[in-house]
Amino acid sequence: MPRYSDLDTPTRILLGPGPSMVHPRVLRAMAQPLVGHLDPQFINLMNEVQDLLRYVFQTKNPLTIPVSGTGSAGMEAALCNFIEPGDSVLVGVNGYFGERLCEIAGRYGAEVRRLERPWGQVFDPAEVEAALKQKPAKIVALVHAETSTGARQPLEGVADIVHRHGGLFLVDCVTSLGGVPLKVDEWDIDIAYSGTQKCLSCPPGLAPLTVGERGRAALHARRTKVANWYLDLTMIEAYWGSTRTYHHTAPISMNYALREALRIVDEEGLEKRWERHANNAREMWEGLEALGLKLVVPVAHRLPSLTTVSVPDGVDEGAVRRRLLDEYDVEIAGGLGAFKGKAWRIGLMGYSSRRENIIVLLGALQRLLGR
């Protein structure tokens, strides 16, 4: 048998599309002793996590929970609970995660219709209206913060259009929750999901999800059982509700971590946190442009939490990323899909969104690119 040494991971500056860097307080919280998932102390913690999640989602929805799973589990839960075979689902596809929404919806028997824009662009509400006039949809899904492109989709007014045509409005806010303005109740969003490892700066493993009254009514009016047992909200809401009916063993330490990460958001204040992300992003954008680099998404729809940078002609994008990691302990990511080999993705999310990280990154890129 081989002998294995103690785990000794390097300290990286995580400036990719996630996970982001985790605050030391969150790591300490994860080291707290375990209790049972039906222990009175843990049940009290569940209430606190739900209250804090309602704050960051800006909602009063009773069904606001952390799904036990990564952000992709949140995406699947947001679809499988509301789709029955033959339901029409309209998905805005302008990047990798719009494609994934289509893939998952199709697996649950939905009739998937695509509303398409080139990668890096966003949709106009009039496009949604025109598609729904052509044919109504039970669910209309848009990605608020497209992690593959760095585009921020405007959401105001879209719900009015969707509801006028009898549908539910579903939003992917994986890379926006806690870092970019998101107002579930004010914008009348029916279903929204996220991940813990982006702007909340918690390790990956939980998926915040909120469902409004229209969504809950649709859930309980189903003719068939939810096709995914593990993510069936008709059972999970009873576990997170007042009865605490056993469904699964929640990841105790991850919920400790999420509570502390959300407490940090609460201490900073949501609007101040949004402002910090916006200010740091602007400083980085100016620095990147000063190095002669071109940013992919126009500033009007550019995400503060995730920036795509065009790779200059003649530059080996993978080699630059590798040298950033090896020589500076800085992680950024390459492009996905249509942007593969053509762009870098730089995240400034949560605890990673700090001025000192921007200075290190810009200095390293200046040296590596000879600028």
C-alpha cells in the first residue's frame, strides 16, 4: 500500500468563475462539532439560514431553502418540480448555462423552445413577449448572470410579460446572488436558484432556492409525481417547514458554513456589498483596458462578478493561465463553448472581490504579457 502524506493544499487567489475564496470565519464555522440533522440546535440554525436567505434573495417567500447539492442541483430542482411531460418551456440561450437549462428540461419531458442570442448578448423583453404571443409557455427561464460570458440579463418587467401569458418566471442567479442587485419580490420572480460558491463565498455544496406563491401553487397542482425523488420539493419543504419531516440527512457542516457566509453578507449590508462588487469590477476593467486588453461584453450589460477578456492574437491562453497559477498562485479560467480558447474568465466574487487581488492580477498579467 502507498503511504499518503498529510493534505497540504496551496493558498490560491481564486479569481475564476467559482469557487471564490472563502472567508476564514466560514472555514472556522465548518470545524464546529457535528450535531444531528434533527437536533434542536440544528433546527434553530435552519430557521436562521432561511431568514438570511430571504434577505439575500430580497423575498418573503416561505419556501426559501438551501438545496443539499451544488448549484446544478438547484437548477435541476427549479425545473423538475414544475415540469410535467409535454409542458412547454421557453429558455433564453445566450451562453453555456442556457444550454444546460434546455438539456435538463428536455430530460423531464418538456417541449423545449429556445430563444437565442449570440454569446455575450442579452435579451430584450420584447423578444420574450413575441415568443409567448406565438405560443405560451408554462415556464420562461432566463440566466441573470451568465457565467460563461459575463453578461448580465436585465430582469425588470419580464415577469409582467410572462404572467400575462400565464407562465412562471424562472431565473438562474448562480453568479449574481449576493454580489449583483437581485430583487425577487420586487421583480415578481416565481422561481430562483443559486449556488453557495460564487458571490456568497461559501464552499460549493448547497444551492439556495426560493419559490413564490405561483410556483408553490403549480407544484401542488401537479398531476404526476415529481420525477426526481431527491429533489422533490413536495417532500423537502416539509423537512424545512414547521413539521421537520425527515427527508434526507442535510450536510450539517455545509449549513454551518452557509449560515456564517450569510451572516457576513448581513453585517456588510446587501447594498454596500453590491456597491463593493461594482466598484472593484470597474477598477479591474480600467486596469485590463490599460494593458490593451479587450473586454467581451459591453459595459451596459457587463457582470461585476464575472468578466470575460478576449485573448490577444498570438497568445497561448492556457499557458498564461498556467503561469498565473504556478508563479503567482492566481487562478482564472478559460472560455467555455463558443468562447473556448478565445477568452479568459475572471471572477471578482464575494471574499475574492478585494482591491489587493486586482492589483496582484493586473501586475502579473502585465509581466506575463510583456505590457
